[in-house]
Amino acid sequence: MYKPPQHSQSFIDDFTEMLSVVCTDFDGLVITGDFNVHVDNVNDKNAKELNGVLETFDLIQHVSCPTHSRGHTLDLLITKGVNIHNVSVVDVALSDHFCVFFDLSVSPKPPPGPAVVQRRQINESTRAQFVEMIDLENASGANVDEMLNSVTSSILNVLDAIAPMKVKLRKHRQKAPWRNDDLVRAQKQQSRRAERQWRKSKLQVHYEMYKGELYAYNQILCRTRERYFSEIIGSCSSNSRVLFTTVNRLTNPPTQLPIELVCTPKCNEFAVFFNDKVQGIKKAINSTTHITIERPPTHSKLTHFIPVTDQTVQETITRLSLSTCCLDVLPTRFLKSVLNSVLPSITQIVNMSLQSGIFPEALKTAVIKPLLKKSGLDPTVLNNYRPISNLPFLGKVLEKVVYQQLTDFLLLNNSFDVFQSGFRPHHSTETALIKVTNDIRLNTDDGKVSVLILLDLSAAFDTVDHGILLHRLQDWVGISGSALSWLKSYLEDRKYFVEIGSCVSDYMALTCGVPQGSILGPLLFNLYMLPLGQLIRSNNISYHNYADDTQIYVSLTTGEYGPVDSLSHCL
């Protein structure tokens, strides 16, 4: 890239517009050239503008020494999502500009051709055939596991008859849906025609026409992209989950795993790594410190979960999202479309589980997919990935039924910590933020200063001790009988495997933690942390919890050290 020495505001505008396109379409980016901007001068107006643009798009500028004979840094190396090493500037005496050398680690990617997958061809005709052929009246079992296996077998027999597994070529979908807009496609075709005309004639006038069409295409593409996300944000202004997902898509586009990671041995490496990481953190926890905390009295007991009706199960399934798992015998969308034909059997499975105090073994397996924590990290380093867990949909239905009954019991008995936000009704990040900031402002009005410490537990959900959690549920919350047995069964004997593409790892056992990606997991974690609030309160310290994040703070006047001592003692 080259920018003439004369300053032009249009360059910054054009450069910003170009970045808005390429940063969305490409995971890795390298931009080099003579920018004729004195980035070495922190007070230079043009440098400030350029650096601001780079910061907006999360781009990194690597050159920090002079690249010109007059001592200025004009030749830049800008990257995003790639690994750059050994950047050096050398005067090779060929020009008044110096050469910028660097090592770029790249691995050739095969063309993103169609992937071979096994799948069932399910359509409207399949739905009608399924409803006509399915008969679950003869499904039976002495226990919930046998009943679930019987229902699953009957469903698979019907599916194999009407929609057998076939090998399909899965085409890669276009990443940007706004590119399918009619105006965008029409302008792109116009730009291609102008390009072909210029390449054929080599005339300057045709080149200028091509540039004009290309500029118009980028303008339409940017406006269409803005309109696409504006419509999503506008239609979901009251849904914080959708808004967060949309912003996350804009700021952290998904990163595909390198092709060399898509193999069974690498899946096994991930599986062992995720397990060893949790076990290492758990072993490092100091288990020798015992603190006696007086637990609050429990006046009510939850001894069993109440069986539910078809209507309750139907409402539960309808309200759950369409997310599905490769372990599901029926895709979630298809299940909802044929729900009436399988609803009685699902209700029977749910009630058998609740009454027996047993969570079905087949629903205890999680599928883990590694996700790069941040774009630009080295994809070959396992520690740069976080495990994303996916669970069977029917298990989530059963969890949701228990979640509702358990939450009703907890609210009725005021079992939640009063300063606990997150994963409980009407207690969000907003309530946590208002509480803490309001306390600090009130103390500031009284002429006091505040000391705030933010605590974050490492792998908190993954290191929950099952024995301690069950003790909390029984002694602190008041859960016993078949209800406690069900929760014990829900936690124990879980396993997972790692899936990358079409490759999977061996199974690994989960010996601790609440299930990631589950409905009950966050609620159980809140109950697991109940003694923490009492411990903090015993030291006369203010606090607020949000999931595994804890804010503790004290306020004091000049020359007062007691609150700081209490804070230190509490920590």
C-alpha cells in the first residue's frame, strides 16, 4: 500500500472503508507499505488518526524504529490474526527508505471444498411419514434407562425406513449473509464487467470507470451490512442474549481450526489437555484450611420432584432454543414439528426419572468443541482454546423441569444469597452493577474512600466438588430423599468426548464440576457458593457475587485502617 506524502482526509476514509470489508471477510490480514505518516511522533495529528483506525479494527502495527533516512517511521507492517516474528529494519542503501524484514508463519490451506458428511434427508414429506409411522405405545422399560433406549430404538427404526443415513457433500455457506442482497449482487456484477473491460482495453478511462464501480460496490456492501445488523439489534433491543451474540459476532468472528488439527489423535490431545487442566487446578486448591461457618436454619424440605403433565413438557420444549446436539436421535427443529406424536413418551421418561431419582445414563455425555479464545492467538497451542460443551436436547428438557421446581422452592424459602446475581430471576449484571456503584457513591458522598477488590475463580464451574455440593444441597438448602438422589445421579458418572469436524476423541470421565452448557449447572454453582457470602459478612465487608465473579469492598475515612485489616483477614 502506498500513500502520497501530501495529507488527504480521503485516504483515512478510504482506508477505514477498506478495513471494514477485509476485516470481516478474512481471519488473517497483513498490510505493508509506505504510509507517509510519522507514527513515531505521538503528537502528529495524522498519526493519531491512523492509530485510532488501527485500534478500532484491532490491528497491530509492528514497526517501532525509523524506516527513512530522515529518522521517521513511515513504512509500516500491520497485521491481524497472524503470527509475525523477528521484525527488523535494515538500510540496504538502495533507497532513502529502509527494508522491513519479518518472519510470517503460514501453513497452506486447502481450498474449502465440500466436506463429506453423513446425514438424513429430512423435509416436510419426512415429517408427515414420521407422524404416520411412529408408534411408541409398545415402548417400555423396567427403569428410565430401559424406557429411553426403547423409545430411541423405535424412533431410529422409523427414521431408517423413511430417511436413511446418506453420504452428502456439505457446501460451505457464505459467511456474510448481507452479500446475498440483490443490490449487492447486482453492483458486484457491474464491477466485474467494468474490470473485464479495463483489462481488455488497458485504457485509463476504463480503469477510472472500474474504480468508480468498485467504490460503489464497497459503499453498497457497507450500507447493507450496517442495515443487516441494525435490523437485528432493533428487533432484539430487549433481548440482551441476542444483542451480546450479535456484538460478539462483529468483534470476534469465528476462527476455523487449522486442517492439521482435524484428526483423531489431535482430538484425543484436546480431551486429555482439558481434563488435565481441570485436575491440575483442583489439586492446587488448598484443602487443608477448614473454616467453620454457621449455616442458616432450613425450615422446609424438598424431598421429591413432582411429576409433570404433557402440557408442562410441551411448554418446556417449546420455550427451549433450537440448539441441537449430534447425540440427539431427532434434530431439535424436527422434534418440535412432530412433538405431538412423541410427547406422551417424553413425558413418561421425564416422570420416571423424577420418581426414581435417576438421571438417564444416555443423557450424561457431552460433546466438546475447542474454540480459540481470541482471534490472533496461535492455533497450534492447546492452552489458547476453551472447551465449548453441547448436551443432548432431551437432557435439557429434563433439566428445565427440575430447574423450575427447584427455583420455586429456593424462592419460597429465600435460599439464595441476597447479594447473588446471575442465573436467578430478576438478578442480572445490571442489578450487580447498580448495587456496587450505588454503595460506593453513597460512601463518597459521606467523604469516605472505597477499596474494591475483584475476584475471579479459575475454572470455578469445572472444579466443583460433588461431595461438597451435595452437602450444601442437603444441609444448607434442605434437599433430601429422591430429589437429592436425582441431583446426585445427575452429577455423577458423566463423560465427554472432543469433536473436531468429523473426527472424535475417546471418552473421558468427568469426576468434578457442574456440567458446562447445562441448564442446572449455574444454579447448582450458586448454591455451592452459599457459604462465601456468610464468610464475607462475618468480616463486616460489603460484597456482591455474579456467578463466579466476586466483588468485595470497604469504605474508610482518612487514617482509618480497621476496614483494610478486615479485608486482608477475609482474603
